[in-house]
Amino acid sequence: MVLLTDDEGAFRVSNLPAGSVSVWAQRNGYLGDPFESPTPASRAQVLISGSAEKSAPLTLTLTPQAVIEGRAVDAKGGGVALVRLWEQGSTGKVVVRGEKRVDRTGEFRFPALAAGRYYLEVSSLPASSSPERNPVYSHRFYKEGTALESATPIDVEAGQTENIPILLESAQGRQVRGRTASVLADTFVYLHLSPNDAPFAVASVDKQTRTFTFPDVPPGTYLIEADWNADGKAVHAYLPIIVADGDLNDIVLSPSAP
């Protein structure tokens, strides 16, 4: 059942059967909007008694959402990059909240945020097979640094919209090429931007040569990972790498120690 409140937020439901009833409130522009789960303050569980004759007063609280938005562009005013938002939880742990692939306008927007501390990270879009090559940018955090430890926190309050301009720094893309120790089935190699677990790029392994190639990789610290089967056993291989002033062409991805 869906009800609309009046101008003062009041609502009334009559003739409910006995039992437990879940009630929650949602509104665009507030936490727990129709595309998000309701917040604890905006929902309640009510036990309806079969002998109840009086109304059960209930107050639900809606919290205005915070928004972090802005533009990530280079010196020429163009974009086409990846913007990632990190959120610091109540325990202090920082995790990825979401990411946006921005077009040439560079515009990004992260809505439906709770009050708290956040960080922004920017990098090139993963290399693709498209004939139109995307620009290559240095991987960095706002305002400076290549790691969360050196990033500038963005603190927002409920209902606040924070506009963040980010200058993308052009970089020389490098080739990362190597081979796996063995391949018995379809195998993919994943390139991760450290310390993020989400793959930055994915490459297939040639069955004949056991080689893989990542083109146009911007400078930064990465982790290469792959999984395959050997002699009926699952094999996991990983290797940390640093992409700096030249191509990396002799990487050997071997099974990791248990």
C-alpha cells in the first residue's frame, strides 16, 4: 500500500488487519529515496492488535541527502576519465562507494550520500578495443597524492551539495605485457589499481603463446591477478607492479604461494 502525506507530512491508515506491519517513508532528495533502501529513522515496525480501537501514533524522520559533484577536466577543458568515490564508515574503514565514467564534459555527480567523510579518486578509463583511443591521465586522489593516506578528505553535512573541481594530469600510457605459467582453459588477467579491488582493465590470454597485453596503462601502482586450473586444481596468481617511465614487457605470472 502506498500513501501520499499531506503538506505537513501527516498520514493515516485505517482498517489494518491484526499482525506486524512495516511502515517507511521515502521522498526524492532525501536518504532512502525510491531507488535506495529506507534509512532506520524513516521506517518502523508496528504490531497491530485485533482488539485495538485507538490509532497508533508514529513519527518517521527523513534526512536530506548530501551530494558530491563537480568536473574532472584536463588543461584543455576535456574529460573522459574515471571518478571513484570512497566513503569512511563509522569504524574508520574506507571503502568504495561508487564510480562514474565521465564524458568529455567531465561532469560527475554522487547523490544520496549520508553526512560523513569521503574521498575522490581519478584515473584514465580502462583501455578498450575501440578505434578511438581515450586520453591517458595520471592516477591520483583529490587534492594530491596517489594513495588514500595523502588524499584530502571531503566532509559533508546532511543536505549539503559540495562542488569539487579536479584537474586531470595528462600522462604517457605504457604497455604492460607478460605471460602466464600455464593455461589449460580460457583465462583472463585482471589489472587492479592498488588498493582498489575492482578491475581497472581485463585482458585475455593467448592459448598458444600464454601472453597477455594491457595497452595505454597510466603511471601508478597496480596488482595483476589471474585464476586458472592446472592438474585439476584451482590456481591463483598475482603480482604487484609499478608502471613508471617505460613499458613492462617481461612479466611472468606464476602461481602464488599458498
